[in-house]
Amino acid sequence: EAGRKLFAGDVDFVKGVVAISGLPPADRIEVCFAGRSNVGKSSLINALTGRKSLARTSNTPGRTQEINYFDVGGQLFLVDLPGYGYAEAPVNIVKQWQALLKAYLSGRVTLRRAFVLIDMRHGIKAVDAEIMDLLNKSAVTFQVVLTKADKISKTEQERTLKQVRETLQKHPAAFPEILVTSSEKGDGVATLRALIATMQ
Ligand code: GTP
Ligand code: MG
């Protein structure tokens, strides 16, 4: 299918960006992966691309500290964002990341969709709601991707789904379909791949 075709080609790391001035030319569409530290952004990019260690992952929150650009077949960028809501990073670093994240999310013209990743065990937290508000204000379409589905039971999954559905009703920029994924087991990965392929 379309998803397989797009991702079958080369996927390459382009660059890590630490300031808005360092963003690559806005010459193709891109989708980004936002979410709290440790939610599984980098792992999902690896699962999508089928490259185990393309994006660096870690047990330690705060692994990704730059906006990392990956090129998919010369057609689209996947953008791995630094996590937010990481309480243990030094205050000045957190402020710097937040400013970069906000400038990026509200000002990138080629950003087609922001995937907001939510740990399925925890549901939407205040910091997630803040990011959703920012995306709404910036008129960036966003879509919730629930992660780590393998870690909880179907009953617990339903509970989170219910909370997310309710929250999304308050956000007009939200795409209504919620994706349930596991980078570990592969659930939902092909669906997301196909969805991204329709965006080019
Ligand atoms: P930061 O870069 O720090 O913001 O984190 P991140 O959101 O990129 O998370 P990362 O992909 O580094 O994953 C964090 C931890 O969660 C790692 O130990 C992963 O192996 C684990 N993890 C990610 N996705 C899944 C999943 O679907 N299932 C399980 N069981 N573990 C996962
Ligand atoms: Mg990361």
C-alpha cells in the first residue's frame, strides 16, 4: 500500500536543529511528533521507518534535545521533537526547549500535521492540553497518537480512549481519529504509515 511504498525508499537523518534559524528550507511538507518526555516519539519514528536506531531512544527522559529532521524518500520530512514536561532538566534548558518548540509549532508553514503522542497508561495531562491549545491557536491540525498500548489491558485502554475523546471535543483543530499504537509490538504502525503517505 501507499505507506509501504513511501517508506520503502531511503530514510535519512538530515540535521538536528537547536534554533529556528537552523530549520531546513521549507521545500516539502512535514509531520512532527510532539509529546511529553519518554512518551515514545523517537521509538515511533524508528518503528515507522523500520530502522531500529535512526532516532535515538532512551529510558532516560529528555533524550532528544534538538528538533531532529528525517527525510523520507526526498518527499517528506519526519520531525522528532524534544519532549516537554520533563521536570528534572535545568530550568534554563527547559525554557530554551519550550521557546523553540513553540516557535516551531506555531510558525512552520510546511507543517501538515502534528502528531501529539500520549502515553496510553497516563492519558492527557495539563502540559499536553497546553500544547493542544497552542496548536489550536496556530491553526495546526493535530492528531492524538496513543503510545505503549502493549503495556496495559484492553479495559485500561478504553478508559484512556474515553478521556481523550472527551478532551478532543474542546479542540477544533484536532483530527477526530485517535490512533492506538505500540512501537514495541507494531500495533497501529502500518495505519500511521499509510496515513502519512496520503499527506504528500
Ligand atoms: P524524549 O526524547 O526523552 O522526549 O523521549 P521519547 O518520547 O523520544 O521516547 P523514546 O522513544 O526514547 O522512548 C522512551 C522509552 O519508552 C524507551 O525506553 C522505549 O523503549 C520505551 N517505549 C517507547 N515506545 C514503546 C512502546 O510502544 N512500548 C513499550 N513497551 N515501550 C516503549
Ligand atoms: Mg526522543
